[in-house]
Amino acid sequence: MRKARWLSAIATVPFLCGALAASAQEPEPGWAKGRPKTDTAMKMAPVAAFPIPTAAADLPTKKFKLPPGFKVETWASGVLDARDLRQGDKGNVFVSTLFVGNKLYVIPEKAVDGKREPKVILDKVEQATGIEFHKGTLYFATPTRIVRYDNVEDKLGNLGEPTAVLTDKLPGGKDHSWKYLRVHDNKLYYNIGAPCNICDPGEYAKIYRMNLDGSGNETIASGVRNTVGFDFDPKTGDLWFTDNGRDWLSEEIPNDELNHVTQPGKQHFGYPFCHQGNIPDPEFGWGKSCDDYTKPVALTGPHAGTLGLKFYNGTMFPAKYRGAMFIARHGPWNRTKKYADVMVAFPNGKGGVKLEPFMTGFVENNSYLGRPVDFLVMKDGSLLVSDDHAGAIYRISYAGKK
């Protein structure tokens, strides 16, 4: 009897050790929910930006390909984790960062001795991504709050405390909590991404707007899994946005989306029930119909990481590009074959668009040389493109026949 109890106790030790080890492990990250337990899938994880910027001489600038008449050059290097781009009234270019940088830069428009040195004006701010500039004021968003700095270009040496806190009640979190900001018609638009790969998001997964003093918060679009790129049609004022599709259904589905808001506050774009307009979710799609949700205007590729979106409102480029949308495909991480590029979406006047490649060369031997993120149309009509992977900003100009 004693021997049996002893053997039983010994047999229990490995089980208890295993349970203790399991409890000590970190919980599965949100991006991994739904990942197949195959060898290939288990090796996939989000691609981290380089911990230091690529040296100027090693940037992939010469490998980029553009349509005839266009030219690309390095506008600024040494910009670790360069993400969103906005320009001040006095020409200063503000550059935000995300996971690696955790800082906000300012870069002068004019080069000094052929170089533009990025200056850190905010540092050690987690996921310091969301920025917008409007009438002398810099709006700045982290996952938990949105603040503003008035007359920011007059105090770049020391920003001090924000002029005002518009909200400090944002939900935060790790998954898709970083922000993208635009001001339109004296309203500040911002996103709250889904707190997971796939889940019931509640009040997450939406685009909101507020008055410039933080009052009057309202929902503009629902069912938006993770948008970090939106802009307003200069002709109609309509909001267009990119959206990242869920992960792990397969390597080829679902696609990311380009969407058009035609009824602010009344449209639901499908997440988590329907993906790319025609694929019911295997978990949340039961009893739902994709026909009940607003369908995307265009599909932008499987797991493309479709980020920044900017309507071209300059005059340097040929007429066909005026009013077109430049779209950054940052590139997939949970897909075996990698790709990344800049696309152009030409509205056809009938509610649809025609997509064309514009800037390629970010991938070589199935590895990323760079990854485009956001755009800025400069006063001369040239286009800046940020690259968080290589830590650089490129300038695209046109000198061909118009």
C-alpha cells in the first residue's frame, strides 16, 4: 500500500512540474491567436524593425523602380523606425515612430551641407505613432491619450508639457493600439484597432472623430480591424481608409482592404464577422451574412500590411495622379512569400478604383530591404515616403513629360 502511494506520488511529480512550467509561461500574444500548429506557421512572427537605421550608403534607394519620368532619392537617413509624416507651416517635417523608436523627430525641410539631421523632440514615449499638424498645432497620440502642442514650431528646442490633453481615456493595450490622425473640417479623426487578431472587439475596431478641443466624440466607421492609413478626397471630402485583414486563415486569404466611407457613423465594414467582403469568419461568421456589411472598394493583397494612404494634391506629377491615392503596402509577416511596395489607386468616378504598382524594389531574395509606411506631399509637389525598416525617408520627384 505504501509502495503504491509512493509510486503514485512520484508519477505525479512530472505532471505538477509541467503544470507549474506552463503557468510560468507568458500568455499567448494576441497576434498568435488562430495560428496553425504547423512547423511553417509556428516559425512566423511579426517582423521587427532594425534596431539601428541602415547606413545611408547601404539604403536600397538605387534599387527602387518607378514609372518613366519619376526619380527617387534619399531625403533623410538615420531616422530610426520612421513612420507617420506631417509638415509644419514653417517647413519642419515631423516623423513619428512605433515599437523600436518610441520617439518623435523633427527634420528641417532644407538640407545643411547636403544632410538633414533628425532631431528628437519627444523621447521614451511608448508607441509614439499618431501625429497631425493643423494651423500651428501638433496633435500627438499614444495608445492611451491624445494631446496637443500649440505653436509647436516656436518651441522645438523644448516642447514642455502639452498645451491640452484632449483625452486620456483611450483603451490602450498591445494589439493594434497605435494611432493614426487626420484633421478634416475642424474635426480630429483617429482609430482604435481591434485588441487581438480575431475576437469580438466591442467598442474597439472603429474610426472616431472629435472636436479639436476633445469634445463631441463620435463613431465614424465600425468593423475596422486595424487602419493606420486614411485621408479625405479633396474633391468630395469623403473619407477613405486602408484596413489590415485578420491573420492565419491561410497564406492567400484574407486580403487587406481599401474602403470608402459614404455614410459617416452608419457603416460597418465587417470585422470580425466577414473578411474582404466575401469570407465569413470561421468562428464569428456563423449566422452572419457578408451582404449585411459594407464591402471594400478594392482588395490590396493577402496579409499585405496595407498602411499609409494619401491623396495626391500636388502639381508636380502628371495630371493622371492628381486626386489619386498613394498606398503603402508594408509587406506580410505571416506569409511565406514576401512583398512590399507603393501602389496607386485611381478612382474611376463610379465608386471603384484601378490599382497600379508605383514604387517597387523593397524585397530582395524574399527578404525586406525596406518597408514603406506613410506619405507626405511637399509644397513643391514631390512625395516623401517613410521606411521604418531601414530608418529612412525617400523623396520622389517628376521631371518627365506631363
